[in-house]
Amino acid sequence: TEHTSEDKVAEESLQAAKAMMFEHDEYRREFSEKGLAAALVKVLRENPSDRGAVSLACGAVKYMVGPATLNGPTGSAHATQFDKQIQDTATREGLVSQLL
């Protein structure tokens, strides 16, 4: 099989986090403060050849750090602003260097 049940839970959790960050900027900060960047580093390090996992992780970065105009699940658009504090946290946790 392509995914273990643990992988599937992780992917579904990232999808849920993206949906929450899309709806409310407070969730962007909350997920950042609670270690989402470190979790994304782990995903990228452990699954470098899993295109689905990498794509999902990169999408979560876009939602979390901004800026971006994002399309929601119902087609509604939402603009997120760049958040320097979130980027600083992501940098400290190794996410920026992992993406490069």
C-alpha cells in the first residue's frame, strides 16, 4: 500500500489544519506557536520522495506564513497577509532551511 494508517492520519490532520488556518488568522498563529513548523520539517525529512506529503506540507506552509490568496474548499477566496512572527518561528524550527 502507498500509505500506512499513520500516514493517512497525518495527511488528514494537515488538511484539517489548512482548513482551520484558511478560516481564521488566529489559527495560523496558534498552529505556529504549537509547533506546526517543526512537524512540517519532520514530514519533509521523513518523506522526501512522497510527492503527496511534500505538496501537502508546502501548502500548509503557504497557509501558515502567507502572503497568499487562497481558495477554500467551497471556492471562496481568502487573502492571508505575511506574518513575520510566524516566519521567524518557522525559521527557528528549521522549516525555511528544510524547504530550501
